[in-house]
Amino acid sequence: MTRTILKVFLAALLVIFPFWAYFGLMRFGLVPVAAALLAIAFVRLALDANKTTAAQFVLALVLSLAALLMRSHKAVLLYPVLMNGFFLAIFASSLRRGAIPMAERFARLKEKTLPPEAIRWCRGVTQAWCVFFVVNGGIALWTVFLEDKQYWTLWNGLLSYIAIGLMFAVEYVLRRRKMRQTHR
């Protein structure tokens, strides 16, 4: 129960981090924002220690240290960019020969056996997610270099979540439709 509460709390922290970064940088300075980024990554690692959370912790550590050493808020603002790059790497690596594409892994949670056309479809969906992460990360990067942190906060704290939700919803509906067609 406590672990579930901590995971929900962590998810909330991740969602509000862009807002904390915006207000924290304006009111308190770089150190509390960098510390918060590092604390979130540490809690994530403590709750679920694996290669993924360890890599995310290292990214947060590097960005926090870079921000403090260079005295630049831009290093902390790069976190969403690197997370998109991180997910791009995970999805893209699942497309290599012999690997199971990510969309197929998700589809197999519902259907254990998939016909060849469904497997091809899942490969294409995984490629679409790769394109999504490139675009989403590119926009996040663009907002880092704008001189207005409001745009960064708007994209990384709201619009990117909406974009992810829409991408997931459309992909899920299309995948379900495709799976029904292939099972006829």
C-alpha cells in the first residue's frame, strides 16, 4: 500500500516538475530546482531499481551537476528532451533484428498470439512512436532555448502530456481495430 502511494506521489511530482521548474527558477533559483530533479530521480530509483531507473537517475544527476557547475538553468530544462531521447532509444532498439517491437509487447499483454500482419502493424506503430519522440523532444529542445520559460512550461507541463495521451489513444484504438481485423 505504501509503495503504491509513493508511486502515485512520484507520478504527481513528475507531472508538476515543469511547473516547479518555472516557479522555482523565478522565485528560489537554480539550486532548489536542480535538487528537486535529482530527488525525483532518486525516489524513482529507490522505488524500482533497474537499468532504466538507474539510467534516468544518472541523466538527472548529470543535468543537475551541469546546471550547478555552469550556473545555467538550461541544463535542468533539458530533462524532458533527454527523457524523449531515452524513450526513443528504448523504442528504436526494439526495432532491431530479432527484437520484439514495443507496440508488439504491449499488444501481447492482451493477445498472446499475433498473426504476421499484426506483427508488421506493431512494427509500424513502434516506428510511429519513434517519430513522435523525435518531434516531441525537438519541440522540448526548442522551448529550452526560447528566452521565455512560459513556453517551456506550457509545452513540457501540459501540451506534451496531451500529445502523448492523444498519440496513445489513437494508437490504442487503431491497434484494437487492426487486431480485430486480423483475427477474422
